[in-house]
Amino acid sequence: MNKEIKIYIGITALMLIDLILYLTLDISFIGNLIDRIILWVWFLSTFYIVFKFIRKKWAKIYGGILIVIIGLSLLPMMIPFLTTIGFAIVNENSVKIDNEIHIRETSKSVIAMPYISILRNYWIFEREIGKTEYDFEIDDEFFGIDDAKSIKRLPKLNDKKIRLEFEFENGKVIREI
């Protein structure tokens, strides 16, 4: 087997493992940048592999299967396709709270409501440990995490929940997650 094909199979396996962990256990690499790099490297290397070996029967079948899968993902209102493109391109706001956790505005689908994800760092990986509503209401006004003057982690009242204090110009909001 060619060295390029072995590298491509390794990149494909890494991307599939990363995707499965992200969708099932909410585990990804820290900051989503590595996830996006893996996706783009896989995407570009797919074109390279398919076009380099286009004369071989397996490359034609593989390229055809990928085209059919993309076509099928366009049928249900393009949701799987747009979700993948959104993941690869959209920049999500992220705020580091302390060395252990940070928060990010995110959505796992283009049709889902965005939410604030609380992520815990595990060396080069991060895992979503909680989520909360996207908006903060103070005196009938709505704010996002971009509007926050400061975000602090408060001492825990019980072992399970993380308490965060979001300070805005008009007041403070405490959320237990």
C-alpha cells in the first residue's frame, strides 16, 4: 500500500474518532482549532487522493460514494451539509474562566438554538460539562457573553454544580450549571 494512502487512512480515522467523540461524549480538542485543522486536512487530502489515483477502480468508487453522501446530505434541507460547513468556518466566542474551565457560545446544528457551553480542560482535550441559556435577562434587556464586564467562578454550594457569576452594566446574573 502506498505511503500517501496510509497517511490518508490515518487522517480519516482520526477525523472519524474526533467526530464520534464530539457528537456522543462532547469531547474534542481544546479550542476547536485542531478539530477544524483535521477536518480541512482530511477534506483537501481527499481531493488529492481521489484525483491522484482516479485511474484506479477503488478511487472512482470512493469518489462516487462521497459524492452520493454529499448529495444525500443536501436532501433534508441541507442541514448535515450546512452543519459541517458551519463547524469548519464559524468562529465561536470563547472566554477562559480559570485554568480548569472556559465557556463558549456554540450550537451543534444550524437550526438549533445557540447555547453557552461550559468546557473543562483535560490536557489537550476538552469536554462539555454543562450548558446554559444563550441570553441573560436583566430588567427586560437581553445580553450575551460579549456584553459581560466580567465572568467569575463562585465557590460550589454542592459537589455537582458549577456556579458562574456574569456581571453586566445593569446587574449580575448567577447561573448554576
